[in-house]
Amino acid sequence: MGDQDQETSERQDDLFYAFAQIILTRLKVFVEPLGGMPVRTRYYVSFAEDCSSHTSLQTKTDYRTLLLHYQHQAFLEDETRLQEFIQQQEEFTSHALSAYAIVFLNNFLLLDAIRDALERYNTLDLTRDQLLESYHRYRDFWAAPSIRYKTVIPLLNFSSDVTQEITVGTTMVLSPFTPDEKTQLWNSDVDYYPNVLIPIEYNAFLRSRYKLACTHLQEQNKEYSTEEINKELLDVLTALRLTKAGNVGAPAIFENSELYSMAMGTPMITRTDDYDVRQSGAEYGITEAELSQVTSLYANLQRLNSLSRRGGLVVALRRFNRAYSREIGEDKIIDLTIALESCLLAGETKELSYRFALRGAALLSKSKDPKETKKLLKAIYDARSSIVHDGKTLAELKRDNRQTPSGHATQEFLRQSEELARDILREYIIQMSNRHLPVKEFNNQLENLIIEHLTSTEQAGE
């Protein structure tokens, strides 16, 4: 730092300290008629290793409310001057009000640094060093081109033997969700912002043992957005769901910036694009060794981005993921069938049922019995048609025998349908990304393979 910059910095320090002293003096005056320092009482939840929790009442000095009271009083004191501005000529009024707004907002930002020092040291008698420590942190924060957020996304119904951070996306890492982290997140100061609703059920959060995390850089001159996080998250979830069965989900994004602000709602808690996922259900279990399959599938999904609309799989991927939000079996079958049709019947208008079953059986012929695959695909296609066109229920279509409990046939059909949809969609993603082919071209190659196989079979029979 040059001599001139050093002098400017010291001058700014002096001005801030003088400003802070005025504010602190005013705050002491406000405290007396209030009968003492304002306090805030809230429920505080502590989480334990065994997925239990303890709730207690926490009381702390509310410096934020005290500073907002000061800001309100300052505004009231300026009311007469503002009225005079408004009564002037329009050109003068606009300039004067703009100048006043800039000063008002700058003062509001400076109050953040004062609040930070008040909460760190819990006294109105702050020293120069204590005030400048907070001021310098906030000054660097204001000057930075981006705000750095620590992003945490709790995973629902997820278990693993992972004990340390493992990268599973472009920026996202998977790791255990510790009780201390859960306690910190759940007790974030969102009660400062009454319009914020936590989009994750308490019991689901309580049971969560793992999380995805990353660092999110938000440009200061742009509106706050989690769009890129949601894109990456949905691809990670898709890769997980295509690897194994289980109701893994992630409905909420928790974000904390490096510093708190009274002007902007921090921490931020937002819904993900997976918000509608079932927040309870079958456990998704995966070992650290199996995660290599997830990262490989994630890489396949990224390669599909070079093709228009991911090679034509956008609807298939969306419908497959949407099936994880369905509570009703018939809705789930409809979603899974649409996902399969978007792959197997892309661009087709004739012989749909036949091509649906034949292509699926051919695609998985190396890993599954084609006859069994064809039979199940036909059953899925027919069930969807009966549900949509005849109003049938799965209970009517899949009746239990006397040896099985009520609803067993329906649940088994749903399980087999989801497993087959998973296998087919995964195979499409792997082969299309490796060959760099859109779905229609890939299906043409699949048709040629089927014809070649039938031709060779006929010739062998002769």
C-alpha cells in the first residue's frame, strides 16, 4: 500500500470511528427509556449423533433491533427536511432525494460493521481497535466483486460408509452431516426474516446424516440466484438415482455468506428444484467404492450438454426424477412410462407398443433376459394406458394372490418398473454420451442392430 493509499485508509478509519462513536452514544440514550437492552428469546435446537435433538430457550441481547430503532429515529428526525425537499422544484427534488438515499444506504451499511462488533464483544463500550477490526472486514467485503456463500444441502434418506469429503459433482462434495453443522444450520437467524420458510420437514432434517456442500460465488452487481447450484444438484441426484434404488432427495439449500447484513436476508434458505421429493421413504444406501459409478454417470450427463436438449433426454430425465415425488402409484407409473417413451419412442408414431418393448429388450440384452424385459415393458405400457384411458388403478390391474399380503403385487410391480426405467435410462445416457449421438440417431442404430440380429437368426435357422 502506497503512502497516499495508507493516508486515505487511515482517514477512512478516523471517519468511521467518529461515526461509530456518535451511533454508540445515541444507542446508550435509547436504552434508558426502553428499560434496558432489548433481548431476543428464541427456541434453540441442539442435534445429537444418534439423530435425537434437544430444544431449549435461548436469550441474547438484540443489537440488531436497537440499531434499527436508531435508524428509524434518524429517519423521523429527517422528515421535516425531506418534506422541504419535496416542495422544491422537480429537478432539485430528484437530485436532493437521490443524494439523501445514497447517504442513508451508506450509513445503513456502516451499521452492519457496528452491529458485528457489538455482537462479537457484547458491549456498547467498544474500543477503537474492536470497531476497526469489524470495519476492515466489512470494507473488504463491500469492495469484493463477489459474495462468497458456504452452501450446504442436506440429503434425505441417505446412508453411506463415507467418512470424509468426496467430490461427486463439478463443485459439490459429499460428506457426513455432523450434529454441530445441523445445529448451526437449523438455528440460523432466519427469524429475522419472517417471510423465509424452511422447505425441509423437521423430522427429515433430524434424520439426515449426509450433506452435499460447495462454495457459491455471487456477483455483487447481480440478483441473488441459486440457478447454477440447482443445475449441478439435480445432475448429482440424477446420477445417484440412476445408480441405485432408494428415495434420496434434497429439498433445501442453506447458504451462509462470510458476513451478515441487515440489508440482505442472510443466511439464505431456498427451495431446490427437487423440493417436491418425498421426504421419507426407502433408505438409499451406497458405499464409498460405489460412488465411482455416480461420478462416472455425472460426467456422462455433463457430456450430453454439448448436444441440443441433452440429445433429446431432457423430458426423460425430468420425468424420471419427478417419479421420486409421487405418493400415488398410478402417478409414478405415468412418470416412468413417459421417461421411457421419451427414449425408446423418440420420433416414432407407429407400432409404439411393439417398438417400446423390443427396443428396451434389445438395449439391455447383455445384462437382462430379453424375453423378461420385453414382457415387463409391455406390462408397463399397458398399465399406463389403462390408467390414463380407462381410469384403472394399480390395485385393479395387479391383484394379489392368497399367499402374499395386501398390496404386494402393486408394490412389486412399481419396484420392477422403477428398476427397469433406471437401467434403460442409464444405458441411454452412457451410450449416447460416449458416441456423441442424439436419441433419434441412437435409436436408428439400435434398430439396425435389431434387424441384423433377426437376419442372422433367420439365416442360422436355415
